[in-house]
Amino acid sequence: MFTGDIDVTRLRSRSGLKWQLYDSDVLPAWVADMDFDIAQPIQTALERQLSNNDLGYPKGSLTPASGLHELFVNRVQSRFGWVIAHEQVEILNDVVQGIYLAIQALTESDEGVVIQTPIYPPFLHAVDETLRRDVLCPLEVGAVRYEIDFDRLEAALDPRTRMLLFCNPHNPTGRVFDQTELERIAEIACRHDLLIVSDEIHADLILGDESHIPIAALAPEIAERTLTLMSASKAFNIAGLCIAFAVFGGTKLQKRFNSIPRHARGGLNTFSAAAVRAAWTEAQPWLDGAKIYLRGNRKRVFDHCRSYWHGVQHFAPEATYLGWFDMRPLDLKPSPFEFFLKRARVAVMDGGLFGDAGRGYVRLNFATSETLLDQILGRMTEAINDR
């Protein structure tokens, strides 16, 4: 079962990026790792592999014989009502890899790729580093949430715009786009002949009353032009094990993607295969408990911001464990990120990394214990008050 108890000494002894990038007096609330211990069934599965010296090539490697394709197909049907066949699924190392490969395989140099900023930084890097042209369509700030500016989106498109990178649930704003919004995106994609690459890595982390709807599940004509990327990594806190699933709604799209040779796309990790099997067959109670705890932390963050950070705009995220804050009213110098790192000894994520639409913002990871979260928020508030 899930527990939110955390030993800070153990956290600081971990070798991962989150707790090792900054000095030991800094509380990290930046990269999207949870501080919680992984589910016991996952830990048991990994220990079993190691104790049995079972580190050879996994059965079936990347083929359906591994059993992972069937597990994934059953998972998305039971969780989201999305019916697919295992032949539509390819296994990758991670979602970011899938984004890069999709851009390379499905677009040509200098073709346009739509990005809805503020956005997870690898979206921006992928377009730039593959020498494609970014077509930036920032989300707009609504009364109670971030929203898609559909008029601006259509106005930005041109005949050389080929792909829409979509993030749902959205990182960093935490939006879960509803069916009306998804249908509007789909209609625009069909009318302008856009391919859709949909990053749905946070699909299992819905914290509100919303439901996750895979955009490819809307209709066959949408599925045919959509590549969906999913993973167990965020929900079950196993990002370092590197495994993701790509779903193709059409064989033509899949064939074009697979023009990149399989061995150039990496292999299947023995530990990641074992972890995913355990996650999807035995660890759902852990995830259910984690989401209850994260809902409590989400409220803790929202209430603290409303009570102490006057003028700061923040909408409680509908999904993810990431808070997105417009710190511009506080005029923190030289930037909010640098201010909190130097004055509060708290490492948040610099909003500028999410594109120009994120400048003056910070992203805060609240997937930690209540005690540590209170320390993080308290340090930030004290620094604001003492400036």
C-alpha cells in the first residue's frame, strides 16, 4: 500500500538527478520525480530479477511475445475505454525518444510543427534539434484554467505545417482537455491535414473529477493520423527504468515510423519489463493511494498560494503533481527561479525553459511528504517576505 512517509536522509543518499544536482542544503521541487517509495510489488519484482541473476535478454524483446503489448492493450481499455490491437503498439525507451523519432520519420526538414506553450521543454528541443520549424501557439489564461486559443491556432497554420505536438494531460499547466476541446483539435487536424503526436504520459494521474480521453479514441479518421505516446513511468515513479509505448492508429503511419530501424530505436530493459508487469498487474492500490495523497498536497499548495503569495496566479492542476505559478506580480529578481534558489534554497523549475510564454513563471513538484512540502512552501514564503 502507499505511504507518504519519507526519510530525507534516504532521499539525499539517492543517486538520481533530483536530489544530486543542487547543494545539500537545497530542497528540490523541480524535475518530475516523486519522492515516494515505489510500490512493493514493483520492488519485489526487481529484487526477484536480481536475486535470480535474471539479467539476460528479455523474452520476446520488443515483440508481442514479451507479453507487454497485451498488458498495455488491456490497461488502456480498462482505464480509458480505448480499444486497440497489440499490432498497433511499438515499445520504445521513453516518450521523449518517441517525439524525436516521430518528427524525424513523419516530417521533412523545415516543415512546421505546432507547439502549445508553455510546454515540457523537450518539445521545444525536439523541433529545434531536428531542424523543423516551430509554430508556437500559446495557451491562453482563462477565468479558471488554461485554454486553447483555437482562432490563434488556425491563424498560425500554413501549408508547410505538418504536425501538432499535443500534451494531454498538459505539462506544466495540469490541464485535462475535455471532449469538446479534443474534438475541435481533431477537426482542425483533419481539415489542415496535420499529424498528431500526443504525449499522454500523465494519463494515470488525473487528480480532479475529469476523465482522460485519448485523442486517438475519438474516431477512426483521427486515429489514422495520430501517434499516441504513453508510459507507466510517471504514475508509478519508475522514470529511470526507461520504457514507453507508442500507439499507431493507422498502418501507413506505423510503417513510416518504422522506417527508422528497430535497433536504432533501442532495446527492452529487463528491469523495466519486470517493473511494468508488476505495476499494471499488482500495483494499482499503490497508485490509488498516491493519488489521494497528491490531492491533499495539491490543496495544500493551492491554499498556501492563495493565503501568502498575493497576486500570484495559480490554477490547481487537474492532473499531474506539478503546480504552475505566475510569479511576475512579485517582481522577483533576477528571475523567480534564481530568487528561490539563492534566497530560499529551494529548486523549482524555471518557467522560461517552457518557452517565452513561461517567462516569469515557476513549476513546483508537490509529489513529496506533507512535511517536506510545508518546508518548501515555508522557505519560499519567508524569502518573499524578506526581500
